[in-house]
Amino acid sequence: MQLWYFFLGGGWGMFFVLGFALVTLAQAVGFARRPDLGRRAALDALSRATLCSAIGTVCLNLAAVGSRVPAHLEWASSPKLPLIVMEGIAESLAPAIMGFAFLALTWMLAAVGHRRLASELG
């Protein structure tokens, strides 16, 4: 699957997930470079915003699949109905995949910041 198709499959909410994720990642870079408790608190809050945007977008996408598939009566009688629903669910999970990948990178950088902070304090 190409990245752009993956992004488009996740719907317009992917822009929110990407926006929050990039801000969170930038905060993690700042925390890794110059760790302090204020930066850590901001990193926690931004991580929650990224997580909530990813989960909210998945819910939005699943709701779209749940309402659009029944709205097309030709799909209801199609033998491909399970495939249509499976593709919709797969596309609906794209925001979670992207959001969690960015959060994994974020907290890997945060680990560097924590290591530096521990050596400064201790």
C-alpha cells in the first residue's frame, strides 16, 4: 500500500492526527535535547492529544463505514459485501496506525530525555 493511499484512506481526520503527532514529536525532540519537568508535562499533554485524535478519527471512520455501506442497497445484495466491509474497517484503522507509530517515536525520544534528566539530577 502506498503511503498517500494509506493517508487518504484514513479520511480527513488524518490531517488532525498528523498535525498533533508532528507537534508532539517536535516536543519530544526538545525534551530529548534539553530535558526538564516543564517540557515533560507538555509532552504528556500533547501525547494525550495525539492519542485522542487517533482514536476519535478511527471512531469517525468506523461510523462512516457503518452508515455508508447500508446506504448503498446494491452493496447489500452483493456477494462482495464482506470484502467491502473489511476494506472499510482496514481504512478506518489508518489513523490509529499512524498515530501510534508517531507516539512510539515520541516516547523513544522521551527515553533519551529521561536518561539525560536522570544523569543531571543524580
